[in-house]
Amino acid sequence: MIDQDKEEEIVCRCEDVSLKEILEAIDKGYTTLDQLKRYLRIGMGHCQGRTCMRLVAGILARRLGKKLDEIEWPTVRPPVLPVEIAKLAEVKTDD
Ligand code: FES
């Protein structure tokens, strides 16, 4: 759990986002995890939010006076990896 008195504490280490920045964004009207993600890039770093997203959800819930299960989780997209054309050409079909 994050101490609300330590606003300079970094919550998203990958994107270097502090508790203070998150609280300010919520107060500006970014009141969903998706909005915070797009505005501050939380959850878009190397760990893809595995480290910070639950923490941010808790911060958001407390700031809005909601329960954690009332917070909607952001859209998750699977990672996309480039595939060589030669690999696709190797795929055998039943034809
Ligand atoms: S700690 Fe936030 S994306 Fe990794």
C-alpha cells in the first residue's frame, strides 16, 4: 500500500510516474485507469503494468471513494511480435 503522505514516491517505475502526478491527474478529471494510462503512460512500460497497475487502481479507488472492485481495468491487448515472411511461407496447408 502506498502512503498518501509520500507524494513524491514513484508508483510506476518503468515510466517514472509519481503518486503526486497520479493524484493531480485524477483531480483534473482523469478518473479511469484507461484515462490515466493514456495521460501518464502508466502501465505502458517494460513490465506492462504488472508492477504498478494494481497500485494505481488502489490510489484511484481511494481518491474517488470507491471500492477496488468498482474500478474498471484498462483494455488489454496481446503483445504483437513481428513475423518473418519466410516463416509464414513455411506454413503447410491441407491443399
Ligand atoms: S511499473 Fe508501470 S509499467 Fe512497469
